[in-house]
Amino acid sequence: MKTAVTLCRVAEAAAGPFVFHDELPIGFAKAQSHGFDAVELFLPSAEEVSIEEIQQLQQQHSLEIAAVGTGAGMVKHGLSLTDADPLVREKALNFIIELVHFAGKLGAPAILGSMQGRFSAAMPRDAALDVLANALKQISQVAATYQQRFIYEPLNRYETNLFHRIGDAAHFVREHQLTHVTLLADLFHMNIEERSLEQSIREHFSAIGHIHFADSNRQAMGFGHTNAASILRLLEELDYQGYLSAEILPLPTADAAAAQFILSTQL
Ligand code: LER
Ligand code: MN
């Protein structure tokens, strides 16, 4: 299992669950000094930083890119794939596709989290799910041109009303034959929504491609009440080859959270 740490450069997400908010050269250096294998990038857009700059930092610090988040489209521009306004949906789609190209050039997948949006009176559930399935198909086909899958993340009930549980999202992905879509198991969301973390991971393991390894309170594992050892043992048993990514609050400090995260991934 490989470890990744989140580097956030989105001012609007300063209070979000990201470990380092420094300029990228500092973030990469901190990631390396804590012993992470990779970084997960949360950027304002695909134009913010050049591919060459990221590649240079990767080489300098021996770090992979685990994934690239797309949530800035929501927190910065209010875009979502299921907005009732077709123009907003189109902008959301384009914003994400640009980040899929950006990530693909770095050999990484992109993630759909908050940009999935929510259904509403103006965009009822069935219509929203149709729109979501079509968007996932289009976006994941772009990802496939880079031999990547597109990562879809079920979120807890306070952040979306589309899919909250891994099993429901896995069913949706299968039903729509979204073969280039994989799921993100964010243990913080799962703690709110699933009956058992272990049971859901075991049952839907083949659908899971990325993990946000966060404790029940969204702090580093060990700072809340999730049984990390039981999850790590299960992931070892299932031979999980993906990332455990630190999408966690930088508490009590970013460095302390990063250090605890690394400790918590060692059985
Ligand atoms: C994104 O990975 C996520 O987990 C969301 O909760 C961000 O708001
Ligand atoms: Mn997450």
C-alpha cells in the first residue's frame, strides 16, 4: 500500500481537510520529509501550474502524483455536474475534463467529489442521475486515453444527496457500464454512512480504486475512534495496491497530522 498526502492551493478551501496549504515547492518538500510516496493535488484549475513544474518537483522529491481533485470547480466557481442550468453543467464538465487531461499527463487519475452536486426540485433525482451517468461516461473516456480511470467519490449526507454508500455507487457504476470509473472509499464519509467499514470494503473491494484514509473525526488515523488496524489488516488480506491518502484536517498542526498519518499506516 502506498501513502499520499494532500497539497491544497485553493484559497477557498483553506479550512478543508487538506494537510499542506503551502506553495507547491514547500508542500512537495514536506511530503518527502515525512516519507510519503505521493502527493494528491487540490488546485484552483488546470491552468494554475504547468505540467513541467510539477514533473520537476516530482523528480526533485521522488514523489508520485496519487490523484488530482476537481472540487475547486465547486468551491471557487459554484459549478456542479448536476446543476439545473445546462450552461453550468457544461462549464462543470469542461472544468473537470481539463483537470483529467492535466492529471493524465502526470500519470494520475482525477477525482469527482463535491463537483457531483446534488439533486433538487429543479433537477429531480432521476434526471440528476441520468446527467451524472452521462458525465461520468464522457469524463472517464477521456481518462482512458491516458490509461487512467476516473475516480467517483460517494460523500456523506451533508455534502450530497446522490450516493452516500460505496455499495449504492458500485451498483450505479455497474448498471451504467462505467468501466473506466472506479470508486473512492473515504473512511470519514463511510463512518457516517456505512454499517461497517470492513464489510463494505470487503464486499465492494473490486470497485474501489482509491482510499481517503481519515479517522472518524476527519483527523489523522489514531486521533479518532476508527479501528485502523482492522482496516489495514483487511486491505493487506485483499492485496490493495492503491493509495492510502491523507485527506485529513491539519490538526493539531499539519506536521503532526502528517507524522501521525504515516505512523498509522504501519501495522
Ligand atoms: C473530497 O475528497 C471529499 O471528501 C469531500 O468531502 C470534500 O468536501
Ligand atoms: Mn474524500
